[in-house]
Amino acid sequence: MIRAAAPGDFPAIRAIIRHAFGRADEANLVEALREDGDMLYEFVAQEGIGLLGHIAFSRLPIERPAGRVEAAALAPLSVLPAFQRQGLGLALMEASLAQCRALGCKAVLVLGRPSYYPRAGFRADLAEPLEAPFSGPSFMALEMEPGVLKAGGRVRYAKAFGV
Ligand SMILES: CC(C)(COP(=O)(O)OP(=O)(O)OC[C@H]1O[C@@H](n2cnc3c(N)ncnc32)[C@H](O)[C@@H]1OP(=O)(O)O)[C@@H](O)C(=O)NCCC(=O)NCCS
């Protein structure tokens, strides 16, 4: 089952992220995003009473002279090592991207493996017009509104990213 995360999930979410990445940095990022009020939403994958995966989206405004475009940063995405390669990561992305659309988010950006995120529709060429702290094949975008990123703009990552 994929569902929105609740505060009671936070300790288990920390454990999932730590196990998936093998370090605490990404779990600390998630907690800082929550504390700063920059978290948009989080989803978890649950089986029985246990949580197996987690995904987070934070505010990522794109600033242009003509105004601001509401976008989101997908980070991090984690699945417990023993449950990887069963489609949970993709299921988490699909459910949470639908939520992003429903909230009126115009685009989602991710910095990640170029062999993985295109499965959910992300493309590096869509992110190219943006002025951002990242570039190259790992910096990918998904447009909820086709063509919305063509006009470029400056991407403002939340403070917790430290970029
Ligand atoms: C990335 C991650 C969330 C994918 O979750 P998942 O549930 O295994 O993903 P899916 O089952 O939907 O997709 C499987 C694909 O993910 C990739 N993948 C999953 N586990 C992997 C692993 N241990 N090593 C390398 N690639 C892996 C492969 O491309 C795999 O495709 P394949 O089975 O056709 O080779 C998960 O591997 C993870 O938590 N990794 C550690 C944290 C991380 O790197 N997060 C992403 C940051 S960019």
C-alpha cells in the first residue's frame, strides 16, 4: 500500500532512509526540510504494519521576471535493501507524482541515476533551460504542464539542501 506519511511514521522513515543510503545525510535532510516548513509531502510504502519505502517532495520555486512557477524537488527516494527491485520505487513515484499534479505543481526536478528516473517520465533535456546548482544527465525534470520549463528560470532549492 502506498499512502501519505504521518508524523507517527517519522522514526521508521529515518530507519528506511539510513538503510537505503547506508548513511544518515539523507535522513537528516528530510528532517531539516520538515523543520524548516519546506516539505510539500511524503509518501510511504507499507506492507502489514511495516514500512518498506519512502519518498519526499519539497518546495522548489522557479523564479522568472514574469513571476514564479510552483515546482517540487523529488528527494530522497528510498526502499529498504531487502525489498528493492520489486517495483516499490516506481510505485512510490507514480502515486506521489499524481498527488503533485493534484496540488497544482507544474514540474518536478530530481538529481539521480539517469538509468532509473526516466522510467517515471523524467528527462534531462527538460531541465536544461533552468538556471540551477546542478546540470548534466543526472539533473532531470518532469513537466506536469507540457512545455512549462522551456522559458527557463532560476531554481531555488530549499535551505536544507545547502546549495
Ligand atoms: C533507487 C531505489 C529507490 C529504487 O527502488 P526499487 O524499489 O528497487 O526500484 P524499482 O523496483 O521500481 O526499480 C528497479 C530498478 O532500480 C534500480 N535498482 C534498484 N536497486 C538497485 C541496486 N541495489 N543497485 C543498482 N540499481 C538498483 C535498477 O535500475 C532496477 O532496475 P532493474 O531491476 O531492471 O535492473 C532503491 O534502489 C534505493 O533505495 N536505493 C538506495 C537509495 C538511492 O540511491 N536512492 C535514489 C537516489 S537517486
